[in-house]
Amino acid sequence: MVRFPVKFHLKTLVLPNVTTGCEGDLKDIQYDFYGTSIAVCDTAGKVQIIDQTQPEEKFHTFPHAHSGVVAGVDWAHPEFGSIVVSAGEEDHTIKFWKNVEGIWEESFPTGYFGNEMSVYNENFSLLPDDPKLGIYLENENISCLKFAPKEYGCCLFVGCESGAIYTLNFVKGRYDLQEIHSFDGKILTISFGPSTYSLTDIEESENDPGLAPIRFAVAVEGNSRIFQVLYKKDEQWISETIGHHDNAQCNTVSWGSNIGSHADILASGGDDKNILVWSKDRIDSDWIIRATINLAEEVSSVSWNQRGPTSLQATLKDGTTLIFKETMLDNSKYDLMAEINPEGEIFNSE
């Protein structure tokens, strides 16, 4: 089950009440940078963009965006335009949806990037119907996708059922598609680390350390007990094996913000009914378990509040959503703030 991200307004928990009209089960839900528009997709091929900037929501619906299950959706940073990307799990396609003067339409993200499009990898091609409207991955079933932080440019990462991870870079009106790594199992989640260094790294550096190296965490199906962190060093992608979940599948991983913090922070969840919170003080130090949250059900997804690493949202496989907050003055513990049952009823903790 996929749950709309919970919002906080004046310290009050707000559960968005949105009717999507999706025919299939919701597959993915993503808010834009400002938190005012939502992109959703379902298992029946539909992509929908919901504008919440006005008192009455405005729906932009593409009922046959893909053939079969839509693997996921994501927003480009607004610096690159008002762009949503979607990927078909079974039709092998990546498509782009662009807001042009209030109208959403399928359109390759030209304009900002220029009009000249070319591909640099023989495993990919432009869609045969219309060479301006998407990218076709001939031999891959797509399982997830995610834009990197804007500081690294307009770069989309694509995870596949085969275990392959590809990057799609837009540079000077062209896009470059490259396979950067391959795992022995379906890519379940991609989560990027922040583009900033932790305060510890900054304080110990003689000069401004600048931009942190691009890094991301993945959960891989069948790769039980562990998740991986990949980072780029000297133009090479290095893989680290990080977490364990007591011989159970790790289903999800989420990287939190490190702004104003002396450590990087990650959360992972799995079939062992635990959420593990990981931290590292320096970019070259080891990850350690900061906190363990024991639950009654298996964990299907975790995500941090975008404004900071103190609030954590987890969805369990039975459809329950739990909201945790870091315990005051003790970052090794997390207090349960609220529970939302599968019917959407909110139960606040005292």
C-alpha cells in the first residue's frame, strides 16, 4: 500500500485527503519541491498530476501513459522546469510530462536543455512512435527511478528488475545514458545522499570542502540482510555493503538531510519488523546503528521529513503508517507521534 506523505502544519499532523480516481492500485506518490503539487501513478498505466495551489484541486490525467504497471514518478528540480518523469515497469519506457503555461503535456524536456537530442548507449533508443516523447529501454523492465540533487545537474537514476542501475544525464541539449552498476536482484529503492558535507567534515576541513561527492543508497530484492551505498570517486562508482536486517529482506532505505547536523543519517526497513537508523560522522568513516525501532509488522517503506532528519514516516505491509520523531536530547531513540490505520484514521500518541 502506498500512502500520501504526511504534512506538518503548525506542529499539527495533517493527512492529505486526495481523491485520485486511479483505476489500479496506487504505485507511487511524489510531491514537488514546493509541496503544492502531487504526481501519482498506478498499476493500470495511469499518470496523474494534481495541482493544489488553488482552493479547488486541478487534475491533469494521462489514463494510458504506460502499458501496464507504472513503476514510479518523480519531479525534476524546478530550476530545470516544471517536469515530471514516469517509467513503465513492463513497457520499458521513460516518459516526460511538462507544464507549459498551466497545461501539462507529454514532451521531451527540451527548452532548458536545448532541442538537439542524441543517445550515447546502444541499449537505449528514442520511442519509435515519436522521437521527441520519451526513451525506450529495450531489454530492461524498470522498477524505480529518482532525480539526483540539483547540484549535480539534471540527472535521472533508473533502477531495473535485472539489478542494473542507469544514469540519464541532460547536458547541453543532449542526454547521455550509461549503466553504472549491476546487482544480483531487482532494485527496490534509490535514495540520494545530500550534496552537503556534515558539520563534522566542514569543521575539520582547512578550506571550504565544497560539494560532497554524489552518493546514493539502494535496497535490492533477494539481497537479504543488507543494503548498499554507492559513491563516485575519481570518476569510478564504488559500492559499500552497509546494513543488515537479521537474515530478512531489506525493503527500503531513505537518506536524510545533514544540514545543521554533525552526521549523515540513513534509515532502512525490512521484513524483520525493524527500522534501523544509521549514522556516520565523517564522509570517510563507517556507518553505525544509531537507533533500532521495533515494530509489529514488516516495513515496506521509510522516508524522512524533507525539512530535516528528526521526523520519520514508515509504512508497514498491512497498510499502517507510523510517524516517529527523534527523542529530545537523545538521538538514539525515536518516539511514536501518530499512527494512521489503513482506513486513514489518525491516532495521536500522548
